[in-house]
Amino acid sequence: MYPLDAVYGPLAYNTFQEHGSLKGEGLKKTLQRSSDIYKYAPLTAQSYAELIEIVSFFTVMNKRHTLYFRGQTRHLV
């Protein structure tokens, strides 16, 4: 099991959406501590296709981690 020090979260996804790619050093700048992710608004999907895109992005970017989705409408800390 690997410690959850940093993951690619909403910052990485939003940066990817804005620039169309995450290359070189820009990629490492989007790593976030899990506690910092709670500062972002939850990502929402407007369609099933967009949901698949978001889930695929996080699955590829965080290969060492298993993703769980609870479907909540807000962060529950």
C-alpha cells in the first residue's frame, strides 16, 4: 500500500481542461495533498459522457490508487 501523500485532483483536471494537456513540469505543479482537495468545489458532470471523461482522467492520473465514488452533492469531512 502506498501512502496518499499527493494525488492529481480537481486542480489537475481543471488545468487539463483549460490547456488541453499536462506536459513536463506543469504536470507536477498540479499534484495536491488530499486535505487541499476539500478546498475545491466538487466536480459535477452534466452528462454521462462527461462523467466517463472525469472518471477516466482520475483513473489514468492516479494509477496507484483505487477510486471510490459516493455520489454526494457536497464534501463531507
